Amino acid sequence: MPELPEVETIVRELRPRLVGRRITAAALSHDNLLDGVSKRTLLRNLAGRTITAVTRRAKHALIHTDTRILAVQPGMSGALLHYDRALTAAEQKYAVLRCALDGDGVLIYRDVRRLGTLRWLTPAAWNVHQSRLGPEPLDPAFTAVLFADRLGRARAAIKKVLMDQGVVVGVGNIYASEALFAAGIDPSKRADRVPRAQLLALHGHVQRILQAAIDSSGTTFRDYVTGTGGSGNFQLELLVYGREGEPCTVCGTRLASTHTIDARGTVFCWRCQR
């Protein structure tokens, strides 16, 4: 699933291409991605809307218009893309939502497995929805002390807590695995039993790794592409995720993997992360 760096990259690329543009027409191929809005209502209300802003909250890309907000949660294989040319047959195949723009160009939401979510919300309704989400990890106001306080009272595995969007947003399997390795923390250890000094250090590693991934346009293994169709590059910098069986870059121990934490694959170094 696209995590914070991937969605942030998409938003940054789309913002200068979309703000001020008017949606002249919209088409939707499948309505099983819609939450709280019908296909008819969405398409009728998108046509004629002017895009006023493009922002991110957690793992959501938000297309603000002069009336409502199109909140896009990409899911495992979703992507928001802007094209200033005609789409190829391959690009059209998985284009679930298409928004034609004034002048030329088209904004599409592509989703190979159709696991994402599209919401059409008033600003008030979006505020209610996002109020259930945790703090942004890169927000300067979310200090190491607040981070440690928030995670340190949970009794679940520290990796599961770090990926809980109600505790802190935007961190998924990739960046949780990388941050816990950098902090030397056993991903299966109960969060309330992790020493406070390690939780404080983990905050810094989360911020550093997320920012480095943004700077590299995210991580691409299979489905993720940027807002203009490019690939991310942070996969070249990963130290544990996707490297099961390879030697640890710190101690040389063969990296291990487990699926016992929230049923997700977790790669770790049993020596460095005791």
C-alpha cells in the first residue's frame, strides 16, 4: 500500500498541474470503490468543479474543489495520475475514475486490484473522518516526547502500534520495518516494554526515513508510480524490507522473516534487534 512518502510524492507532483483547472467531465468504470456516495452523484457533482488545492492527510490524497473534497485512499495498487496526452490502451485498462480537464489533459485514478477507496465529502464531513486519524509523524508539533508517550502506553507489538493509523499516520510495513531496524528494536516486542530511550530514538528514525523516502519519490516494487507515472527510488536504500535471507548490512547475520505480527511479513535482524 502506498504509504506517506508515496502519497506525498503524488500530491506534490499533481498540485501544480491541477490547481486552478476545471473538471469538464467525469467517468467511473466501477463503483465498488465508492464510500458514502453513489456513482451517479459523484459524476454529476464532479463535472464543472474547479480544483482549488491538492493536499495529503495520512495516506489520503485530497483533491479540493470549490464545493467538496475528493478523498482518494489508494489501497494496495491504486495510483492518481495526470496525463497531458491520450491514454494508451494499457493505461485505459485500469483507469477506474477519469476526470477530463479544461484545456487538455486528464486526471485518472488507476487501480489494478480495485482495493482503494474514493470519497466525495464536504469539508465538515472530511474533518469528522480525519479526526479519527493519529498525528502526522513529520509535524514539528508531534515531538519525540509526544511520540514516546503515545506509543509507550500500547500493549500490542511495537510494529503493529507504529502502523496503527489511529496512533500515528502514514507509516506502513515498509517504513515501520526500516525504522525499527534503525532503532535496534525487536518488532514483536510489546510497545509498553520498549525502553523510553529507544522510543525517543525511534521517533527520529521514523522522521529521517520518511523524509529520505520522500526525497527519493517513494518506494516502487510493483504497482506504485508517481503522479506523472515515474518510479520511486527508495527501494535502493532499504536495509531490511524485502531482503529476507540476505546478510544484515550491520552485522552480517542472515535476515529473518516472520508473519506473526499482524499477519504481515516482517523482515528483521535477530542479532541487531534483540
